[in-house]
Amino acid sequence: MSNNLRKEAVIIPILTSAWRLIKGNPAIWAIFGLVIIFSSVVPERFLSTGNLVAILKNFAVTSMLAVGPTFVILLGSIDVSYMGIWMFGGALVWLLYPYLGLASIFIYPIFGLLIGLFNGVVHVKARIPSFILTLAMTAVLAFLTTYVRNVSGVLTLTVPAYNFLRESPIPYVPSPFLLALPTIAIAIFLMFFTKLGTYLCAIGSNEEGAKLAGINVEKYKILAFMFSGFLVGLGSIAIFVHLGNQTRVDFDPSELVRGLAAIVLGGTPLAGGMGGPHRTLLGALVYVLIFNGLFLLPGVDPNHLKLYIGALLLGAVVIASRALKGALIA
Amino acid sequence: MAIQNLLLEAKNISKTFDNVVRALDAVTIEVRKNEILSIVGENGAGKSTLMKILVGVYQPDSGELYYGGRRIPFPKNPIEALRRGITIVYQERGVIPHLKVYQFLFLGLEEKFTRLGRLQLEKIIGITKSVFDELGVRCDLGSYMYELPLSIQKMVEIARAILSIRLAIGGESSDITPIIILDEPTAPLSIEERDELFQYILSLKKNNSFIFVSHIIPEVMRSSDRIYVLRDGKLVAHHDLSIEKISEDQLFREIVGRVSYYELYAGHEYGIAEAKGKPIILSVRNLTKKGYYQDITFDVREGECIGLFGPAGCGKSEVAKTLYGELLADGGKIIVDNREVSIKGEPHSRLSRGIGYFSGETGKELFLYWPIKKNVSIVNFEKVVRRPLKIVSVISFKAEKILAEKIVKKLRIKAPSVEAECYSLSGGSKQKVSVGKWLERSPKILILEDPTIGIDVGAREDIYEVLLEMKKNGISLVLVSDDPKEYAILCDKVVLMRDGKLQKVYTNEDFRKVMEL
């Protein structure tokens, strides 16, 4: 009897908090829905081991681009410098490898942090709109990456010495996914276990109120950009390894959209104030599932895939922002 | 005689929100031709609800409307009101800074000045010029709105209101006197700018009627022909200044009324004696901000409460905002604990020196969509973090919850749990959450701006209790409010301000004598 009671006392809170989790994160519904649809329409191809491993890899790449910038979007600003950090950071690793050896991979997070610091200080002190600023940053860094490649006369900026990173110690779990875990852990920790997450939400939802509560708004804005850059840099290691220990050398706008799409699909509105990296992880999974599933569907021309994804995203963003508005009013 | 002058009459207007809140209770007012009519009352007295009914934003539950002696239906929307010659100039949010003056003047009115989709700019500028000449607005038509001084911006807004009525009525404009409602028009203006605006309004009186909504008594007394006083949704007084004379004090007492909670504290002991020997915590020396206040000097001892008292617009809330760093002073000194604080500091640097701020304005410093516990811990992170590795502070959810629960219990906040989001709480409970977070933080000095505005008697008592306890714990308070009884309950000393200058310092006893409390 008492045993039963104890069981109930444990189970009911778990159920209620699970329900709250699902209710608060519409992306969970989308994930369930997508998995059910694709595994019933194309079960052999969707549920094959190879495909599931591919999903994990793509999830790692997408989330690594998006988790960091989520902190800036919480503020109601935006940071699209992640493409630049990813591309030129890799070029730096390649350039410095002859001098630093294996340690040169740590250039990535340091470089990201510095770019974030620069973005934050310029955005806050010179009051430059964050979108233009970080987009220009990406443009400059992407150009520099291509320039490094052209000047050095090689085809790709590959560092074969990191090949050992590509082998995963756990079967079926790809190494980019494992390499992504520290970034995810740090992001979640910052969001929920330090005051940073709370302060960024406060600034995003009511900047005046945050100021009145005695928050140093400028400092925390700069910190958000720094952590954004740092996390993108750290996460880029996973992408670097995923691409075969090399960086991207040509700029592709759809990669830029990928990061923002994961953030918005996850349920962090671009206006800021709510959401966080946990939602971005879900959003990244949604994005990857859509992309992967459509690719497997018979009759879908892979050449048109980007168009479908674009249209789908547009719709999803509209619906997501409406649904969130409703949640706010209720 | 009165009948001939009568323009608009609103009889027995009642309005209830959500079946509970009685915003207006059988209020009757009349508007005469070519007059300035003032409607005064505290926040929440029903002034804006009444005005919104007149311009068609709200529909009343009951009541009748007469225009020139004929009964007419209540306007269903602002455009219908406009056709009857009634419009409103809202307190803020009216001006669009990046439009040119003539663009702003015709914003939304362009329809009649468009041919084949092309704006007839010459015509628009021509009309702007003639309207401004007629109404006496002097400014460069080609400049942007944000380049104009605030008083001129307000004048352009008033001109826009008159113009839109004329365009809505069309040709028959001659026999209709426009009624322009001005909602707290002087709120953002400095003292000189206010005079300028009033001169302007007086000059327009010969062709228009104005309803002036305000709680700034001296302004109302200076400019109005008649005054209605609203309190708690009821009309409590009507004064025709052409036949009777009333004093500012009388009007003040009519606005504020008498509420029972004062009696509860009438016998309580005031902490004057206790504070006397204590060290001085806050010294303000010759604090000046041009156009708002000058040469403000006072001291606050440990555990003492100082009230800055005076009619709205006297500069008291600007002084409070300056102390907290929301507004920057031009000159003077602020000294906390014998160390000078930079007068250019922001709120966070003031907080690090021990100055906190609490405003009763809901939503100003409360995060409505956050649970109670987050709203509490936002200024109390030092109390809810653990440092397992010395350098990283990790939030303990348990400590956060316990802290919030302590405050909820202590302040008798009615909430299902500390997870409840703040928007779901009653007004009083919201305020209690706001003040409760400071109770835990215990700053050296707490600046209070209207701490109990718009909440019921019971919640007020709870908040007073907390504030009195803070005093006992050695926290110094600086109070700014509209309610003299609040000063009587909380303050040891009351500093009287007028027109931005310090007039006199009362002890609590003297203050109560002067206010007849």
C-alpha cells in the first residue's frame, strides 16, 4: 500500500513535468510527427543504420552553428558571424598547424571568442545594428578564407593530422556528434545554471526593467556575443572533423540560413526574451529530420530540395511565431 | 446662458470591466463651447476610461450622450468620434520622429490629397502653412519631428487633431466646435516648455474646446475654466472657476479622498527618535538638472525614510530617478557612506553602491511572463548560487525556490506556487513580488516611486508592513508618491518641493499637522 503511494508520488510529478516540457516546446510535436511520417512512408530507408548515423552527424553540424547565436537572439539582437568564424577559424588552424602542432585546433574557440568580443563591443558601444555588423563580419572572414586558399595554391585547407578525431570510440555514434557534446553541455549550463541565461532573457523581454533591476545591460550584451562566438568556435571543431578535417572555403548562403532556421524552428523568437539553446537543439533536430526525410522520399527531386526546405521554413516560421504569440497571451 | 454654450453632454455613464472592476459609476459631465475643461483624479480614478468612451475606444454599459441638446448614439470607433468633432491627443506615442512636419501632420489623412496614387505635395505643404499660420505654430515645415522641441511637437500634434476633425467633417466645419482631449499633455515637458504649451492652448480657445486630463494641480488651476474631480470611478466635485475660487489644498484633498488604511497606522510609532543618532548614509548636495530641479540638498540617516513631497511636476520623481541613475543630473554631488558616487552612473553601478529602486508601476521592473521565483532571484543571485569549483557560480534551483517561498509566505502573496507566472497574479500581489525581492537583497538605500499605486487597501497594508520592517533593519528609504498619507505612515522627514526647488523640510509631526492628517 505505502509502496504504491510512494510510486504515485514519484510518477505523477514526472508525468506533469513531462507534459509541461512537451507543451512548452512545440518542436517536440514536430519531431514525433516527422519521425512517424517518414518511418511509415519509407521505413527501410529512413530507419536504416546508415541513415540514423547520418541524422546524428547532420544534427551535430546544424546545432553547432545555431547553439551559440541563440544567446544573442535571446537579447533580441542577432549574430550571423558564425559562418565567418567556422570558415576562417579553420583556415587559421590550417595556417598555424605547422607551428603549433595538434594544439592548433584550440585556435577555433579562441578565435570565436575574439570575434564575439569585437562584435559585442562594436554593437554596444558604437550602436551598430547587430545584423549588419555580423553579416559584414561573415563576409570579410569568408573572403579571407578564400583568399588564403587562393594564395597558398592548394585546393582544400585540410589538416590530415587530425584523422584520429574521426574515429569514434563508440560504435554507430559518429565522432562529430561526440565532439558536439561539450558545446551543448556548456550552452545548457550557461542557460540554466548561471545568472547569464536569466539576465539575457530579462534584457530581451524588458530592457528597461532589466536596467532598473540593476543589471549592467551593456556588459551582458557583450558577454552574449562573446559566448556566441566562443560556442560557435568550439562547435566548429565538430564540423571541421565532419568535413574531413578541413574547412569550407566557399560561402554558401543556405548554410547561413541553416543556423537561423534551427533557432527559429526550435521556438526562440527573433524578438528575443524567451527560448534558449535547449530549444535550438530541438529545432536543429526538426530541421535535420525534414531535410533527411524529404531526401529519401520517392518522387522528390534532390535538386529541388533546397527550394522545398525554404518554402517549408517560411511557413514554419510564420506558424511558430503565431503559436508563440498565442501562448504569450493565454 | 449655459444652455446656449452647451456643446456635449454625457449623462450617467457607467462602465464595468470583466464584470468586477467598476471603472465609472454614473458619471455626468458637460462640455461647453470655447472652454478649457479639466478632469482631474488619481491614477485609476477613471479619467482615461471616460475619455476613451468619448472617442469611441470603449462602449459604456449605460449612459446617454447629447450633442447640442440632441441625443446621439455613442461613437463606435475613433473615426466616428472624429466626424462628431471629438478627438484625443494621447500622452505619449503620438509623434513619429522620422517624419517631416508636414508628413506627420497629414499622416493617415493623405487620401484627399492624392491623385492617381501620387501625393500632391504642394497642396499638402500649402495647407500645412496656412494651418500653422492660423493656429500660430512656428516651426520649419521641412524639419523632422525629432528636431523640434517637445513643446512644439505637442503643438503640432494638437494642430493635427484640429485638422483631422476639419477634414472628417468636411464643408460644414464652421458650425462645429472641435473638442480636443489632451491626455496629460505636459508629462514629458520641462517647466518652461509647459508655460509655452499653455499659452498656445489658451490662444486656441476661441475656436475650440479642450478637455484637459491631468493630475498636476497647479497647471489645472492656472488654465481651466471648469474642473471635474473623479475618484474611484465617481464624480466627487465640480468647480466653475469663473464663479468660485478654490485653493490647491482643497482640490488636492478632493482628489485624494480619505481611505481607511490611514487610520490603521494613525497610532503607530514613528521612528524619528531611533534614527537621530545613526550615521548619515546618503547625502545629496546641490543636485541640479536643468529644466527639472535645482539645488536639491538633503541627508538620509541609517534606517530613516525621507519623503520628497510636492505637486506632480515639481521634480520629485526626477530627483528619485536621478538617485537611481535612470536620469543623469547636470551637477551636484551624491554621497553614499561618505564616498562620492559618480553622478553619471547607471542603475547597475548605483546598485553596486547599495542603492536599489522600486516602482509601483506594474510591468516597469517586473517580468510578467516569468515565474515568481525568477523575478525574486534576479536581484538575489548571490543568495541562490553555490560555488562548487570556487570560480563558477551555479544556480541552485532548490535555494531559488526556498527563497521565493519565504517571500511569498512573508508578504502573504496569493499564488498557487512560486512557479506561477506573474501576469496571472492580482495587481497587489505583483507589487508584493516587486518589493519582496528587495526585502531579501537589503540594499543600503531603497528608492520608492509610488510603491502602492493602484492596489487595494489590504495589499497596501502588507507593503507598508514590509517597508517599515526594512526601516527597522536599517535600510534607508527615499519615498516619492502622490498620496500624503503614505508620507505620514512611512516618512520621518518630508521635503517639500515646488517648481523644481526645495521649499521646506517638515518632521513627520509637522507634516501631519499641515496636511491635517
